[in-house]
Amino acid sequence: MLFNRRMVCRMQNDTNRPDFDHLTPDVVLNLVEETLGRRCSNICRPLNSYINRVYEVQMEDGDAVIPKFYRPGRWSREALQDEHDFMLELHHEEIPVIPPIRGEDGATIFEHGHTYFTIFEKKGGRICDEPSHEQWRELGHLLGRVHLVGAQHPPRDRVQLTPEACSIEQIDYILSSGFVTRDHRNAYEQAARETIKLIIPLFDGVDLIRIHGDCHRQNIIHRPEESFYMIDFDDMALGPAIQDVWMLLPGRLQDSVVEMDHFLEGYETFTELDKTQLRLIEPLRAMRFIHFTAWCVRQAADGGFTRLSPGWGESSYWQQETRELIKEQTEIRDALEAPALF
């Protein structure tokens, strides 16, 4: 869902759609064999992925691996290496993530044509929809350890998750796309830009570290008799730690006090959470609205309308998006005026 600066510029100027047509099952199987130096069976199953192309491949010895082909042009090789280095550092510290498998040459990033790809071990698990109090503490342990490593050094070429560095460009892209209906363009632009103007000062002086970036519950899997595993670092970013916290909560902060209390008990076993970042939850939620809209526009530009909800892009859609942004402005102001909960 996140884009770097170079990709936003490319989206505005390049009408070519990413081409994954060359990824036939035979090609995928051959690439896995060449990369790992191991034989595959004939099983190659496509898995759901909105942006990239992901497959499950059965190896001849019975193991399964997950080759992931990155959307061409989305990330630079340096940005992908940032993602892999972060996972490898976490794995080195015995933090439960699924790192990329090294090829015979020791690399984790491989290339086929203009497409980068990597390979992961398959590790199944289930989503924990309603964590217990103890599981909220376990989630706190996991995020605390991840952020302790994430704070050790910055990435080289990842998105900086602040409104000035990220959201303004997303708005510009949405407005230049031609998908915003004429009757709602001005109202949407005003709501979006006023939202960003409101939240920019709140990010002044905020510590930015390497974070997962898209840490909702579908990206945390639970394995019986094991701890939680964090998966899918595709949206890894340089951002405030609270970004990896708020999407796990079952609702707004004021409605999630018990869950947050148990989470913090686990989190602060390893590192302290700057409580002033709690004021960024609603601004980050508003940014996510805008970033998701930019993602939808990109899907439409690529012809991927089947991935979008019915009625996307119609006048009623932009009217609703405008209302949501105005509502979020009220939520931001109310949160800033409310007494501190933690």
C-alpha cells in the first residue's frame, strides 16, 4: 500500500502496466530449482496477492517454499534489501519472523527479466482474531523486540511514513489520475489537504525507526505450541513505532484501553513506547485512508478493477471518501483535546 517517491513519479508518467504474464508455472518451477539447487515436484499453486505474484511450490523432498515476485518498479533493489536485512536481523535475534532463503550464492534477492523475486520457507499458522489478555502481552513482547532491532539503524531506501514525505505525494497522484469525478474533485482535494495540514505539526520531533508498516492481525500468525510470527514485511517503512500498534487494536484507543494496557505490559519489557506518539494514532489512520485510495487508483490504472469494490470511482465513492476525511479531522481534534489515557 505504501509507495516510495520514485514510484509515485513513475506512476504519474508511465502508463505501462506491470507484466507478470511471463511467470508461467514452468518458469516459476525452473527459477526455484536454479536458485536453490534443489528439485521441485510439478506442484505450483498461485496464492492471493494484490500487488505482487506469490506461489506455493512443492519440492521433491516434500518441503514447500513460497517464491514471491515483486511488482516491477515498486521498490528499488536497495529498498528490497532493506526489507530482507531487517527480517534477517530479526531472525538472528531469534525473533519469530520468516526470513528469505539464501540462494546458492548467499543472496536473497534474485532477478528474472525486469522482475525481482525471493523465496521463503512455507510456515503455516492461523489468524488470532480475539487475543486473550496473555496473548496481548505476547503481541507486546513481539513488537517490543521488533522495534528494539528496528531502532538500531535506518534503512537506505524505504518510505518515510510522515505526511510531508508520503501523504502529500499520494494526494497529488490521486488528483492527477483522472479518476476523481469532476463534481467531487474540489471537495475531496480540500478535505485531503486540510487533513494533512492539520497533522503535519504533530510529527515534528517524532523518532522514526524501521517498522513493519502494515501490522494488522492478518500479518500476525499463531502457531500452536509456538509464539506469534510476524509475516509480510512488504510495507516496511521508516516511521513512528505507534504505526505498528494501532492497527492491532480492536477499535479506537478510548475503546481499547484494556487491550492496550496488556499490550504495553509486554512491549515495555523490552523497550519503552513514547506515550506522546499515542496522539499520532488518528493522524496515521487518516493517512491510511489516503494511502488506500492511492492504492485503489493504482489498481484501476493497471486495469485491475476486479480487485476493487463495486461502485469504486463513482461520485458516491468520492463523496463518501470526502466525508470520511472530514470525520477523521474531527476525531483527530477530539483525541488531541481528550485527557491522556496512558
